[in-house]
Amino acid sequence: MPSKLWNSFTAAPHRVMFFGGALQTVAVMLWWLYELVTRFGIAGQPASWAIIPSAAHAYLMIYGLFPFFMFGFLMTVFPRWMGSPEIPARHFLPAFLLLMPGAAGFYVGLFAGTGILAVAVASTLAGWGTALYALWRVLRDTKHPDKRHPTIIFIALGLGWFSLAAYLVWLLNDNDIYLRVAIQGGLWLFLLPVFASVAHRMLPFFTSSALPQFIVRRPDWPWWIMLAGSVTHTLLQLLYASNWLWASDFPMAFAALYLSYAWGLHRSLRIPLLGVLHIGFAWMGIAMLMFGIQSLMPVISGSAILNWGLAPLHALTIGCFATLLIGLGTRVTLGHSGLPMRVDKPVQLMFLGMQLVALLRVLADMLPIQANSWLYVAAAALWLACFSPWVLRYLPVYLRPRVDGQAG
């Protein structure tokens, strides 16, 4: 890579991290689409993977995709939140250079064996730890009076690191308890607290900036309920007490839905770049309500008369997490490249398409089983149809200088 191009690429943490994340949005679903079409006999022959496909899919979605965008975003906003100097390249670049071979090596390991998979996960752990150290330096060295959000996010990232370590242990000893810890910890101790905290910190700010005539409230109690509920949900899952999940999930649903109301969900829809963030967060309340209802049914009826399978999970991970990811990713890409803070029709259609992806994947577990395979494939194909144009449009932005001539 020529020096000028390299200097532009490494000028800011979001550039390198979003570059890796953008590639992963396509790679993770290309692999999964191949697995689905061969599994259901639509085309080709099923491949023989080094680990069970569900464990690979969980890893790629939890640890292979979201961390790139999270670290790119957080390394950009941590200094701004706390009034500290920008994180230098010598701190964020090593993290990227460890995370990328970890991501690529995982796909190789799926064909080559668990030894390569273990090396790939170890590289990701090292990159994750390096990124954590960069964020910790900001948290440690600044004297800002309010560090609640960055502190909670840092703790969640640390718990994500330990959950990822559990995945590595599972690869080495094949004890399913470690896989369970890796998946449940990654979802409920890492992803949900980070997304809930970022939304609680940023959505009121974005809304008040875009809609100055609207007074935006940001009560703390719903945030704390969501954080406490995510910990409780994890413990109940690990204790195989799924019939009690409603006790954590209904309060989380109420808290999230209340925040959507307090933050003016309906008002935000007139501005696409803001509306997609509110829609993404609204999925959190919907997903937790679905989790609660599914958990409560056996308690009321004595049998699992209502079983939505993984529908609530995909309402959360695709509807909420992936929508927030693409909304925040687009916003940061535009704002930190000197581009206008607005999106055109193709990007708006991509935003809408991601909502359809979530609906298709949710319906795949709620409708009769005969339709499931085609809905699984349709959801994966539509994911690619949405993200591929986004990648083609914005990937070159990370390699070019800012259009306004500013640094970063």
C-alpha cells in the first residue's frame, strides 16, 4: 500500500476498524449462506467443517463482526466524551493488525481444523486486549466528572474478552460448558450492555441536535434496569433456569420501550439517519418482550405451547444490534470523512432492507416448519443485498483523505 494511501488509512481508528468490519459484514453472511443452501439441499453438497456450524455462526456474529465496529466507534468517541487527546495510531493500529488475521484465520480454520481456529481466536484475543488497553489509558488518564458510560462499556468489553477466552477453551478441550459461557456471555454481558450504553449516551444527543425544538429526556433508571437485567439473564441461562427469564426480560422490555417513547421515536422518523438508530433501539424492547413471553408461557400453561425458537434472539441481534451498527457506522463514516450528514435513497433502502432481514429471520422460527429453510436463505441473501452496496460505497472512503481537508 503506497505511503499516502497508508497514511490516510491509518489516520483515525474508525478507518481501519470499520474497514475490517465492513469486510466482515459480507464475509460472515457469505459463509452462512453457503452453509444454508448446502444444508437444505438447494445447491451443492454440505461441507465438512472443523466445528459444528451453529458454533461457528455464533462466533462470527458475536466476535467476528461487531467488535471491529465497536472498537472503531469507541476509540473515536472515548476521547471526545472525556475531553482527552485522540488515541494515536501506535495504540489502535496494533489492535487492528491482530484482529484482522484473527478474523481471516477463523475462516481458514473452519476448513483446516481446530488448531488453526485456536490460533485465530488467540490472535483476536490479543487484538481485543490491545484495544482494551488503548481505551483504558483514556479512561485512566482523564479527569472528566462523569465516566459512567465509558466505564460500563469498558467493563462490558472486558467481559466480552473473557467470554471469547471461554470459546478458545472450548476449542481446546471440547467441553460444552465453555461454549455456553462464550455464547451467553458474548450476547448478554458484552453486546447488549455495550449497545444499550452507547444508545443511552448518544441517541438523546443525536436527537436533540437534529430536533432542537424537542426536549429529549435521558433518565438513568431504564439504563440500569437493562444492565441489571442482562446480568440476571446470563445467570439464569447458565443455570438452565429458562422458565424464569421473564423475571429479567419483562423489566428490560419495559425500560427499553419507555426510552423509545421518551426519546421521541415517532419524531425521529422524519430524518432517516436519525430514525434508523431509533428503530434499531426499538427492536431491543420488542425482542425482550418476545423473550419474556416465550419464557412465561410454560409457567402459565405447564407446557411450552408457545415456542418461538430463536426468533427473539434474532429480533435482538439483527433487528437491534445490526441496525444500530449500520446506523452508527454510516453516521461516523460520513461525519468523520467530511461528507454531508445525510443519506440518499439507496442507503435509505438499505436501512429498510435490514428491517426486512430481521422480520424474515424472526418469521423463520415463528411460522410452520415447511417455510423455514427458504426464509433462512432469504434473510441471509437479503443481508448480503443490503450490506454489499454499503461496503462498495464506503470502503473506499476509509482509504481517502477527508474531503474537507481536516485531519482524521
